[in-house]
Amino acid sequence: MRNATETRRTETKEDIQQQEIHGPVSQLKTSFIQTAVIILIVVLFSGLYLHFAWKKYEDMAVKEALQLARSLESIFHTEHIEALSGGSEDLEKPEYHMAKNSLIKLVETTQSVQYAYFLAERDGEVVFLVDSIPEDFPDHAASGMIYENAEEVHWEAFRTGNALLTDRISNRNKTWISALVPQKDSKGDRVIALFAIDYSASEWYKRLWMHMIPDVIIVLCVIILSLSLLFGWSRHTKLKSLASQIAYDKALYRSIFEQAPIGIAIISGKGHATEAKLGSTNINPMYQKILGRNKEELLNITWPEITHPDDVQADLELFEKFQKGEIQSYSMEKRFIHPDGSIVWTDMTISPFLGTPFKDMMHLCLLVDITKRKLAEAALYESERSKSVLLSHIPGMAYRCKNDKDWTMLFVSDGCLELTGYPPESLLYNKDISFEEIITSEYRPLLRGEWVRILAQRLPFKYEYEITTAGGKRKWVLEMGQGVFDEEGNVEALEGIILDISDRKEMENNLRYMNEHDSWTGLYNRRYLEKVLNNDLKGPFTEKRALVSVNMSTVQSLTTTHGFHYARDLIKQIAKVLMTLCSDKHSLFSSFENRFIFYIKEYENKEDLLAFCNSVIDSLESILSTERIGGGIGVLELTEDTGNNITEILDHILVASERAIIELKDKEFGICFYDAELEEQIIREQEIQRELARVVSREDDGGLYLQFQPILDVKTNRISDFEALARLKSDTLGMVSPLEFIPIAERTKLIIPIGEKVLRQALDFMNRLTDQGYRDVKVFVNVSVVQLLHKDFCRNLFNIIREKKVQPKNIGIEITETVFSSDYEEINRILGELKQLGIYIAIDDFGTGYSSLARERELNVNGLKIDKYFIDALMNIHPSKAITSDIISIAKKFDQDSIAEGVEHEFQKQFLISAGCYKIQGYLISKPLDEDKALEFIEGHEDARRNN
């Protein structure tokens, strides 16, 4: 019986042990499964995210490649490609060489394109027409050579006429990705060739991976965050398990109260419960030991009496809340006083003592002696404080060193190897090398001085300097640290961290480069030039200095015909040519998009500057002669009288270069020195500008008036039209020529309000004509491109017409051919709107400007005014050789009128009549007349006509 009982007890004990073992194991297994599932989900979604990100960037790259291919394909003329047969005879055709040269230049100027070529379909095979490799290179594909890498995508491009991108294709010992753009015939019905450009497949995927870097970082951050949350959750689970174990332990401790390693006492109010109530289990031996008093002493005193004065108030406040039921229990670190006056630190826990039959409230007091722990914490505090600096700066090299001449290292983190190339043990106690030797020599005294200053003020240390690694490489580092002082204020050690900031320094250098250089040409920019001039002009003038501005704003005109990128590439070529003229005395700067400035020092005289300007012209001739454009060169000599206003100096050199362009005439380049004469011209232009501004601001016309030159219809011998010509009379400047004030008004946009004043005066004159019975006479007003492109031009014109109550059919607007060089489509649309209203539109000075025969028919105009140049030519050459009659014939074919300007001789008049031009204007008829004189003239002409 006894054996059976003992067996059952043993089995019960073993069962309990098994439950204690298997319980945590089961929980651990469940936790592991849950963690694995969560990680799997995070990885799955991360993979999906990266997959879709890759597809997105791949689609973007395809669109960009096809867009680039379409843009490049548009450069090539369809007729040139149609002319290629795909045989050896193509080598003799100029179209082949033009296409060849264009492809070579395309590959040279487009960094991402490795190879460009045209393919055609011949006899069921895809063959090369022309490629971008020069003919003397072995990889050159001859015309008609079979393209052996043709795939279904190439045939699909021929069939559908759609731009496509190929998969990776291997040829020429490399792997490529090709963009295919079909080129159709001039009718747009049939694909005649495929324009193809090849990208390096490795570079292609490299760019895709570069785009993917932020997404990969995001995914990694999500994974790290998920792992952190899982780690926290795991810790939480373990803590819950420990809490359960603690509850079990407390129950066990209560059962072995007298053997408990902590002090336990039952308290009634502020005193200890008596044995009469609870027997001998009210205070355990450990409790008595901790407080240094026996049970009898404790029963005769209250706990506030033996509590340290600094802890009494906090304990009483918590105890009061506990008694009122506001809190269920409380714990605090509390000090008790031994009978001998010594102090014991305890961790005290107060909790309810439940299940007692007594009416008065009792509670448990649990004490743990933490005196040793407190002493250890005090000793540990200093160590933890020093380590906190290191732990707060994980990257780089954390250190603790002596404040001696070698900065002897006492502690070095593992980051030392990556930062310096030396293992940590090499630096400890200067074993192999001291840290002072690693610091680059020029920074050592600076660093030492900064530490002395910082330690004297007990400030944090922060300094940037260079070190030399074990491999001899120089690195920029940032050191952050502080001094460690003892109680007497002496420096015990230096602590801190050293970070590698080489990348940041490189970025700063790059930013500095970008701030001082033009991004397109690589030249120093205007900002840097201003800095150089500002420094030089502050010093004495010990040598001759000058600025030479090369103004290439004429390149902008190529944008309309060749495109923006062509013009930009030409500017880069110009910059490269100009750089060949640089020396230690000639510095080149990019002052604006299409302008360059040479800063010249130590020249002898003005002839040296002219010789240098001619060198610039000779250097640029090779690349600008084929473009048929020139430029302007402005020269400004810097003297003590120039002053140090950099903005004013650069404005002067700009004015000189622009004036050089204006005065080009038949030359490709003009040279203009900024001198007193030019400054007088500028001052006069400024005075004229102020006079125009005054005219605009006044309610009256302020010296702005019109003269009217009659136009004769030789068929009817009647005055059919008048041209209104603006005149300006100033109280200070006298009569100002229209050739002077009109360009200034256009440049300053004052032409818009001045144009309205001119229009109002012209319509007032028209009303006077109408009142005198001349209802069919038109009045022509000249309009500039600035006025036409103003957003309210049409609306303001219509408002003035309604205000003056005139008929639109009596209004004529003259525009010069040059207006169409600004915005052809928009200007032609505006003219169409005016023409539809009934206003007569004429092109002034025809034959000297922008219009081409190909577009003349498309222009929304009613007539052409033949420029005086072609009328004067009739007096100098035989009429049969003049093109005047051809212009008249063109106008007739386009169903447009022709009006001859500048007719001064009867011979010219008779020739024009014989050629079919029946409206003439010029001094043969009359000079420009004031308003009253013009009315008298038409009245007199009509009287003479009626008498005849």
C-alpha cells in the first residue's frame, strides 16, 4: 500500500515536470510557426511589389526609348531614304552619304545610342541600307548586306508600321536591345524602311536596376520593420511566460514563508500585525534581518518611524491611495534606518492581504534588500555614461583615448578597420601606429588647437579633417566627441566617434562645380566670372585687362529649322573651338545660353584685341560657314575708370556684342568696342525710351503723330489707300527717326500702347476721309510681331474699331515678313481672324525677309508690298534681269494684290503697269503728308482727275 502511494506520488511529480517541460516547448513551436507564416507573407508581398516596380520602370524605359527613336527618325528626310535601293550603287548617291553622316553624328552626340541604321525589305530578306559605322571600320554593314538577326518583331514592324522594341539580340560580340521605328513613304501609305537604334543591353538593365534601388530600399526597410515587430512580439510572449512563472513563485513563497529569501510582513495600518491575530507568521526572518530589528521591536514601532525622512512623504501618499482603493498595490524603492543609524535600500512592494476574517484592513509588505545593487548602480553609472556616447553613434569608429601628444587609444570600435584600414588592436596603446600618425600632417596642429579650445570651455567637439589610411588613401572624416573630466576638473580621457564623410565632401565639391560651371559646355559660368572680376577689380591695375564677348544668339534661329537639340549641340561645338584659344592669359566663360566671354590679361594694345577677335572669327568659320549664320563680338577694356560695378560692366559688354550683331550687314561677324561713342548711343536710346514712356503715360499723344503717304491706283487714277507712318517729335530730342524709336519701342514692349495710339489717330483720319466722301479709301497701319502676339491684340483692335465706328474693310494692316520667323502658326491664325473680319492684310517689304514660296500660298494675306530695293533695281539693271516682274507674277498666281513701294521715276511706274502692278506708292506720287495736307492732296488729285 505504501509502495503504491509512493509510486503515485512519483508519477504525479513526473507528470508535473513533463507539463512544465512540454508547455513552453509547445508555445515555442506555435510561436515559431506564426513567425514563419508572417515572414513568408512579408517576403511574398515584397516580391510582388518589386515585380510590379520592375515592370513599371521597364515600361517607362520602353516608352522613353521609342520616343527617342521617333524623335531621331524625324531628322531623316523620307525622300533620302526612298532614294536608297540597298545595293552597291547606293555608295555613289549623295543621299546615302548624307544619311551615313547623320547616323554617325547621331551616335556620337547621343550617349545612350550605340549603333543606328536603316533596314529595308528586299526579296523576302531584311537588309541594311545604311548604318552609323564608318566605311573603313571592319564592323561596317555594307548597303544591301543581309541583316542576319532579323526576328519576328522586325517583320511585325514592317507589316504594322508600329514602333517596336526588340528583346535582347546578340551580335558584334555584344548583346543589344533595338528600338525600331518604321519610316513610311512620302504619302504615308507604305513602310519603306526601319530606322533602328541599338542600346547596350547591360546598360539598359543597369539603368533599370538604378531605378529599382529606392524600391529595394523600401522593401528592405519593410522587412527590417517586420522583423523588429516580430522580435518585439517574441519578447512580449516571453515576458508573459515569465509573469506566469512569477505568480507561481509567489504562491510557492507564501507556502514556505519562513524560508523565503525576501522579507515578508503582514501590516495592519501603519503598524505590524500582532501574533494574537495571526500567530507567529506575521513577520519572517528575512524581513527582520533586512530592517536590523527583531520581531518584538517591530511590533512596538510604526513603519514611518523607521523610514528615511526623504522617502516618508512619497510612501504616505501611495499608502493613502492604497487605503482608499484608488490603487490595488504599489512598489517603490525605499530606504529604512537601522538602529545604529545606517541605511538599507529596499525594493518594497505593498499588496492587499485577502481572505482574512478581520474587519481592519491588512496588507502584505515585501522587502528585497537592494543595497548592494544600488552601490553597484552608482559604480556602474560612470561606465554606462561613457558607453552611451559610443552607443549613440553606431557607424564609423568609436573611441576612448588619452589627451596626450599621440592621442593614445584606450578603446577602439570594430569600425576602425573599415575607416582607417588598420585593425583596432593596431591602434590600442599605439601598438603598431598612433592615431596622431593617421591624421594627415597639415591637420594635426589645427586639430590639436581645436581640442585645447574645446576642453577649456567644456564644449562638445566637432571637426572635419583628412586622414591617411593604411592603403595611402586620403579620407575626409568628421570627428564628434567630448572630454571626460574627474571631480577636480582634470581631463581623464577623450571620447567620441569618427565618421567617414568622403561621399559628402565629394558631393560638396560637385555642388561647387555645378555652381561655378555651365552644365552644358563645362565652362566657368557668369557667377564665377563675377567672382573673378570682383577680386581683380579690387586690386591695383598693374596690367591691361579686357573682356571679349562672343554673342552667338543667332544660333537660336536654327531651332526653328533643325530643332532645339541641334542648336544646343552647335553651341557645345562652338565652346570646344573657343576653348582652343584659352591660355594662362585668356580665360573663357559661359555668360549665358548662347554667349561666351573671354577675360584677357597682359595684352599690349587695341590691335592685339582686334587680332584676338579675328582669331575667334577664323576659328569659328569652319563650323558656322555651313550654317550661314554669324555672330557679334563685343570688346570692353577694363581700366581704373571702368569702376567695380560688375553687373554694369557685363551689361556694357553685352550691349557691345548685340550692337555688333545689329551692324553685321554683309559680314558673318561684327566687332564692336564699347567706347564713349557707343555709350553716347546707348544714352540716346535710353533718352528715347524715356520719351516713349512719357508718350505712353500722357493722355494726349505727347509728340507722337502720323503722316500719311498716298497709294495710287493707276487703273482708275484715284488715291485708293494711305499708309499711316508714325513720327515722334520731342521737346528735348527734336525729331526722332522711326528707324530709331520703333526698334526701341518693340524691344521694351512700349510698342503695344504706342500702337494703340497710332491706330486711334489712323482711324480718326479715316473718319475725316469718310466725312469728305471718300468711303472706299483704306488706311494702312504697320503692326509689329510684338503687337500681334500680345494676347489682347485682336480684342483691343475690335474694341477701337467699334469705338471709332469705322468699317473694317477700310482698315489695312501691314506686317513685315520677319514676323513669321517668331511663331508662324500662331501669327497666321491671328491674321486669318483679322482677314475674316474684313481687314486687309498686306506683307510689307516683301522679298527681303522670311517668307518662302512654299508657304506663301498658305499665308492669310490679301496682298504684297514690293520692297523699294526691287523697285530701285529697275534703274540699275535691265528690267528683263530684275525679279520685280516675277514677284508680281507670284502675287497674281496666289490671287494676291501687289503694291509697289518707293516709286520715284516715271520709268518705274510704266514698267510696273506693263508687268501688271496697278498700285504704286512713293515720292513720284507724294511724300508722306500731315493729316490736313493729305486731305488737301486727295481733294486736289480728285479735282485734277475730274478736270482731265
